[in-house]
Amino acid sequence: MDLAADFPAAWIGWAAVAGGAGLLVVSGLDHVAHRDRLTATLHGHALPPAVMSGIRRLLGPVEALVGAAALVAMCTGTRAISAAAVVAALYTGFAGYLLRLRRRAPYASCGCLGGGEPAGLVTVLRAAVFAVGAAAAVVLKGCPGWPAVLFVVAAGAVIAGIVVTAAGVLTLTGGSVPETHSPESANSPRNAS
């Protein structure tokens, strides 16, 4: 792989894989450490009990293992394309699930990153950014390999930080407000005539 020629496209894709994998590790460990919070979040999703039980048991470990395996694969160059494909598939699944959750239970928390905010459009877009970036890495092939992977992992951390910060800013400024209003907002003093 000619790193100079492929830098703009391939490295950005691999930075998305690194950022997405890093978030999977952090989120997975959080879900394992705080299963009660995960259970409470999943109750709000109105899932069948058997599905909820399976997700509760498997989500954290799968997230952490996929993220860690992807980072190791990038560092060693072994099965990096396969790892990127799994990261892309997982984030594609998250984006699809979040879209469905927004329709079924628009005020339910997604539980992403330990937060309690509703699954807004920003949350869907975050998952989509990592899905598309990881898919681009798969299509463009050629993981940069060691030691260039240090730059890619650092860039991935920056991308993850930007995406998470942008999500927080949009949430604080009302960018993730659902299209419909909750019953509570109709009774708020601001909406009183």
C-alpha cells in the first residue's frame, strides 16, 4: 500500500475503525460494569423478555471483545480487513436499531456511553459515521500497519472525541430533540398560555 497516495481515503477509514473500536471497548466495559443501568435502559426499549435477557448478557462483552480485537488486528495487520468489516457491521446494526428505537419509543434512552439521553438523530448519525468509515476501510483495503497505526489510532481517538463532543453540543443546544413532544413538555411553564 502506498501510504502517501492512499492517505486521504484509506487513513480516514482506518481512523474511523480505530475510533469506533475504541468506543466499543469503552462502552462494552461500561455495560459490563453497570448491568443494572443497562437493564433499566433496555426496559425502556419495550423488548420481549428473552431478547432483553440476551442483549443484557451479551452486549457488553461483545462490544468490548470486538473493539479490542479490531484494535489488535490493526496493530498487527492480521485480519485487519475482517475486523473492520465486523466493526462496520456492528455499527450498521446499531444505527438500524436506533432508527427503529426512535420510532417505537422516541423518549427511551439508547444507553450509549452510559448516558440517559433519548436516542436522537445525533446518536443515529454517530453510529452511521463509524459504520461508513469502517466500511470505507474495508473497501479501500490496506491497513496502514505498524508503526503508522499509532497515527491512525490517535486520529481515531480524535474523531471519536469530535463525534462525542459534537453529539454533546447538539444535545445541549437542542439538536437531538425528537420531532414530537412528550406529555411532560406540554405541561411545562414555557408552553402554558
